[in-house]
Amino acid sequence: MHKRSFLQYLLFVCLLVSGGFWAYGSLKLLDPEYNFGIIREVDGEKSGSARLVNIGDSVTYISDVRPSCGCTAAYYSEELLLPGDTAVIKFEYDPKGRPGNFNKTIKVYEGNAGERYIIKLSGRVLGSEESLSRNYPVECGRLRLSERIIDLSKIRGGAGRHTFVRMVNQSMDTITPEWKNNDKALSIDITPKVLAPGEIATLGIYFNSKFEDKTGNVEYVIPIKAREDSIGEDIILRSEIIPMSTSEETEETLSE
């Protein structure tokens, strides 16, 4: 038995015999947040650590740690913490199959009273070729798209419908997605507008058939690319507009 462990054991026995008490809520989390930065999925698990110090006048200990996700593992020592002692919580994040931003937490519990401290973890995973091709199969220069052809199926004339396309920046550069849209029946926006390496964005598309003169099958072409690229891809949006009945047209005219 190490000298320090033996001394802690003696202290524990003395406290029990003398009726001494534990002081809970005496830990201070020195590293409440940990940012992994950019993690390449192909590099595998990444590790980090956070420290807690006993700022109280009595002995305490860490009783448990609980990560918020199975992708995160956390490790701790059950040694007693004397006043002034520092404990280290070590943790690992597994990026496999998880491209994009992530935010996780680790709850640290002190003693039997269950005093809780929260470590916040964040970062961004630059997906592997395998993950990106599975989740974003459409190549588009430095972008990859979740899909290229969108079928909105049948829509009653005058009605509207939302849809979206997810995309990821597969490069190590910060890029700005851009598109062309000359159809008044479409409203398009993207969030966020600038993508850091590995960041994911959502292209929102709203189709309003009220501004389409035709009925039946319609198709719209939305060219999209990164501003920094010379080439991109076309998103194809299709729908079938069902004509309104005479009574529906009358009701719409009256409502206007």
C-alpha cells in the first residue's frame, strides 16, 4: 500500500471512530469547459481532463461520474481528498460515425450527499470518407449534400410546403455556400451562412404553389456550390400541383 493511501485509510478510520464528518460541496471545478477543437474521425478517440480542488476544511471524495452519452467515457480516482488536494477527471470522446459539432456533459458527484458538478465538452468532428459518403452522399466541391433530388409529391394549388437539405463542409477551409434562385415560388435560406471545417448546415426551402402559374408536374433546378469553388451541383425539387376546385378558388378570392 502506498504511503499516501495508507495515511488516507488511517484518516478514514479516525473519522469514523471519532464521529468526524465529511464536508460536501467543498470542491471547486477548475476546468468547467473543455473544447477538443477539430477532431479528425480517422484519428480515433481523443482524450482530455478536468481538475477539481478541495477548497474546504474537511475530507471529501468523488463518488461517481456520469457522461451524457455512450460516445464519452470518464475515469476518476476514489481516493480521499484532503483540504487543498486536487482530483483529475480524465475523459475520452469517440468521434466514430459522428461528423459535425458536438456538445456533451459529464456530471461529477461528490460524496454520499450527491453534490453535483458539470463538465461541458464541445468540439467538431471532421468526418471520414466513409461517414461522409454514408450521411452526405452527394459530392459538391468542398461541400457534401444529404440529397440531390427532392420530391414534394402532390400539393394542392395555393398551398405551400417546407423541405430541407443538410450539407457539410468536408474541407479544412472556411467556406460560404451560395445558390441561384430565380423562381418566385421558392424561398431559400441557409443556417449557418458560413461553414468552418467539418461544420454542418441546413438549406431550408419553402415552396409556395400560389406563385406557380402551372399545374401538374413541376420541376425546379437550384444550382449550389461553395463560393470558393468553381464547380458545384444542382438540387432538383419536384412536385405535382393539384388544381383547386371552383369552390376553393372562390373561397380564396373572398379571403383576399
